[in-house]
Amino acid sequence: MSSRTVIRGGLVITASDEIHADVLIEDGRIAALAASGTPAAEAWTAERTIDATGKYVIPGGVDAHTHMELPFGGTFASDTFETGTRAAAWGGTTTIVDFAVQTVGRSLREGLDAWNAKADGKCAIDYGFHMIVSDVNQETLKEMDLLVEEGVTSFKQFMAYPGVFYSDDGQILRAMQRSAENGGLIMMHAENGIAIDVLVEQALARGETDPRYHGEVRKALLEAEATHRAIKLAQVAGAPLYVVHVSAMEAVAELARARDEGLNVFGETCPQYLFLSTDNLAEPDFEGSKYVCSTPLRPKEHQKYLWRGLRTNDLQVVSTDHCPFCFVGQKELGRGDFSKIPNGLPGVENRMDLLHQAVVDGHITRRRWIEIACATPARMFGLYPKKGTIAPGADADVVIYDPGAEQVMSADTHHMNVDYSAYEGKSVTGRVETVLSRGELVITEREFTGRAGHGVYTPRSTCQYLN
Ligand code: URP
Ligand code: ZN
Ligand code: ZN
Ligand code: ZN
């Protein structure tokens, strides 16, 4: 038996178009679009009709950078796949790509199996995995080929965190050479971790232990240097490169230069770098710890270069790097030593709204909002056009968005499993009203109607964004 839903009267926005259209959904997929009020649209019958008059009808968000349950700094990110994907749905995101972790001395396969087990049967929305490569050796390189074939087509490496996730330049080059052959995409955490560790040690020796020193030792120049080095290594290997969580204007300049040379070099930034700054890190009474993440928040003057990069397409994607740790008992592990504060911010629920606020503020257009939050992440990570757009054949991952609703972000009302909001008290215009995932109602007029286990593992093809 087929099940049909029709969404009537909304403004359908994709990365390329804005049209007043009705959307027909059949068996979990978009079946057709037709201009509202036309005989073609009026002829559709369906078991369920959703009235979207005065609302936007947009593709579900694709958040290509989350860390549910990530082990870090002696603790675990506080959102499970169940709580984190439910919160994502509340915020209009219908696909996440999370990071499975290879432990040093273990195989990629063991890491991937462990993350599959954590997520299996728990997710409210669809999910895929990138693989964090912590131990580059001959076996790992062979395993990368197998993973690409299976749909894990992107690999994160770290130039930061010596002794934990860190890879040296030789390991990075080898992984890049392999990805040049097998079609994988290397995602780089670009910070010079060796130099940063020296500065951390020196700062602590001077008694500089507060959260704000986290931002001072992780210098913009050391992000720029690592970004430059990663680009050159990728160029030598003939591989594409995706730099994650770009925060420094100097790093944006490195990406822009590489792109002007025609290289397949891509950059992602996150809402925290667009809306928060070192002022937050400097908040008294250890409140600054709530804003400790890496790369770190930067002085406000960097923000305009990030916005510009998003407009010029020198930055292509906005993901959250959602990696929440509670203030009580988790962030507090770093009282008296900023280097022991678990790194990461919550945000999977806030991304679509904050980027809509950027539309309201005039930083980006509505279509660019959908491009950087839905379409490009889907193309970058091999999910398009199944995800990231509203077109016949695509999964019916659809958000009815009320562009005029006013809301105040707060831990009192959010759904992430974390005891603070990085945006506490921030007023934004626009709010998710209803969310469908493969045609099923996950959020219905601001009520959760989904279920753990609805979301399925989604294998990915290779990058669809190459020059
Ligand atoms: O501070 C952050 N970004 N935590 C998550 C791990 C990472 O480096 O992405
Ligand atoms: Zn990182
Ligand atoms: Zn350019
Ligand atoms: Zn991350």
C-alpha cells in the first residue's frame, strides 16, 4: 500500500530555486512538485495534507560533523545517538555524519563496528560515518580502500592532539596518497599541535590556567600554518582536502589562495565561530569553559572574513562539530588547568536557526542558507541528491520552517543532553515547525512524534563536489 502526503502552499527553497509549490510525497520519497493552485497540484490526493501557507518548505539539514558519545579527555560527549539525533530533528536536521574513531593499535574496522553498535537502533534521523584515522600503517591504508567501497568515504586526520589523534606529516601524506587512489576525502583538523603543546606548557608554568588561555595558546597563526601545510601535502599527493572547523581569517586566506590556484580544497566553518568569540572564553567564574573547543573561538574581527568566505564559496559548508560536555562534572574537569577542559560545544539543534538568522541579518541569501547547510554537505560527502534537496526521487526529508516565529535559545527549552546553551538568551527569528524524515513525521507542529530506530545507517558515495 502506498502512503502519500502532500505539503501545500509553502515557499519551496533549495540551493538553486525558490518556488511557490506543492510537494507530493509517496513511499518516503519526493514524488513530484507542482506550482501551488495549478490543476496539476490540485489533482493530487493524499492520506495526509500539511498546510505550509506562509512557511518555507526546505530540505532537512545535513550536519556533516557531529560527535555523539565521543570519548575525549577522560569523559564522553554527553549526547548519545538517541538524544543527539532527537535534538537534531528538533532543529531541522535530518541527516548527521558522525565520526567513528580508530584507537591507536586497533583497526579501522574495530572502530567502525563499535560506532555502528552505538548508533544502531537509536537514531531518530538517518546517519552516516566518517572515520577518524589515528594510526596510519600498511593495514590501515588497505582498510581505507575497503571502507570507501562500503560507504565510509571520508577520513579525518589530526595535526593537533599529539599522543591522542595526532598524525605526523608522513602519516598524513600516506593517507592522502591513498585517498588520491581510492576516492576518499581527507578531512583535516588543521592546528600545529606540537607547537601548541609547547605554548600550553609555558602558559601553565606562568600560572595562566583560566579558560581564556585556551584561546591564546591555540594561535590563529598555528591554524593558518597547519592549513597551509595540509594544502601543500594534499597538492603533493594529488588528493582533495576538506579542512574542518575553520575559525581563523588567516586560514580562510590560505584556502582562498589554494582555490584560486584551482585546487580541490574545501573549508567548513561552524556557527560558534560565526556568532561567538574570545569574549565568551573570557567570561568569569569558569563560565568561559563552556566555550572551549578546538580550533578555538577567535576575536570578533575574524567573523567578517568567515561570512565573506561563505559568500565567495571559499568556505562551502557549515557543520556544528556538535560535541557537548556538561558544565557540571565535565567542563569542570579543567578548573585550575584549561588544558584539561574537554574540547567541544553543543549545537546540533541550533545550526539551521542560526543560519536562518544570518539570512535575516543579511549575511547570506536564503538559497545560500540551504546550500551551505543541506545541499553542499550532501554533495561533499556523497549523499546527493538522496539528501540535501527537494526534487523528485530524493528522500522526503523535509522541514516546514516558520520564518517569522521568534524564539529565545536556552538550555531550559533545548533538547540536547547538556546543561547549558552556548547561545543562552539569544533571540532569533525563525523556527522549525514540522519535520519529515523519509516521509515520516518526526516533529509535528513542535511536538516530537519520531522514534529511536527510525533513522537508518546511510552509506555514502565518494565526494561529488570535485572540480
Ligand atoms: O573541540 C572540538 N572540536 N571537539 C571535537 C573534536 C574535534 O576536534 O573535532
Ligand atoms: Zn577537530
Ligand atoms: Zn577566491
Ligand atoms: Zn569535530
